[in-house]
Amino acid sequence: MSSQYFTEQPTARRRPGTVHVLLPDLHLKLATDSGVFSPGRLDPGTRLLLEAAPPPPPEGDLLDLGAGYGPLALVLAARSPGARIWAVDVNRRAIDLCERNAAAAGLANVSCLSPDDPSLPASFQLIWSNPPIRIGKQALHALLSGWLGRLAAGSCAYLVVQRNLGSDSLQRWLAGEGWEASRVAARAGYRVLQVSR
């Protein structure tokens, strides 16, 4: 497990690479490396979230939970230049890549941090996440409970989860916890869930 992307210090031997995020409104060239999530290509779930989620708020504090090397955070930053984007990940290699990618793209409104960083705001106007399902159900539920609880009143989270990795059971769990969780998009076995109070 020490080489998994959801550990603080992945042990995988470094293999730098590049991923292109090509969207109708945006083209980002992102540096990647082994030991981070989906280093060889833009994950299809992440692409679905980028294409299906409504436009982010133009200002406020927006969170990318489990940011990896930054595809969601950087798209948020480019689409909402007046907002502050908080890219959070436990993986130090991912945080370093996210910082480099934000600097290379000229996106100064991105902060790439570990989840326990004291500078993180108390609440967020939006959360986007391709959450780390493979950490296990109990750990995932604890992770989501903590961060979804920081949504500002009237705000939403958008989570993308693969169907065969538990998107339907996650939607039921969210509803059981008092959240409104609805499916807003589905493609190739992935589901985008909109979550709000």
C-alpha cells in the first residue's frame, strides 16, 4: 500500500510524464509522475465531471478534494479567475506537481495543500472531487463526512464515482446521512453525483 497514490510519500520510482486536458474552453498541459492518480491520461471519470458539472461560482473558496496533479483544480481556476481554489491531497508528490502545473499555467488563484493545512478556510462555495474510493468504505465515509460538512449553505459538491466501485451505494449512504444526492451525469460506467443539504 505504500506505493498507492493516496499515501503521503509514494515509493513508486519516478516516471515523469505529461497529460493534456483538452476541453472546448481550455487546453492545459500538465506534468505528471508515477505514484499519483492516473499519471498516463486524464481519467475518464475526471473528464466526465469536467464536462458535466455546471459552471463554478465566479468567486469564493472552491475545493478540489483529492486533487492529484491538478486537472480539476486548474480547470476551476481557469473558469473562475475571481475565486480561490484549494487543491487538497495527502500525496506530497501530487501536491508538488499541482503547484508546478498551476504556476506553469499562470493560475495564481490555486493553493495546493495537505488536508491538515491550517490556512484552509472553514467553508467552501463548491466542492469537486474524484474521491479516493480505494481507501476503503469506512475511510471514504469519514473523509466525505468531514469535507461535505464544510459546504457553505446553499452550496453543492460534485463527486464522480465509478459504478462498479460503488457509486450507487455511496449515493444511498449520502442520502442516509441527510444529504440530497442526485445523479446528474453518467457515461462509460461513471456517475457524477450532485450533493447538497
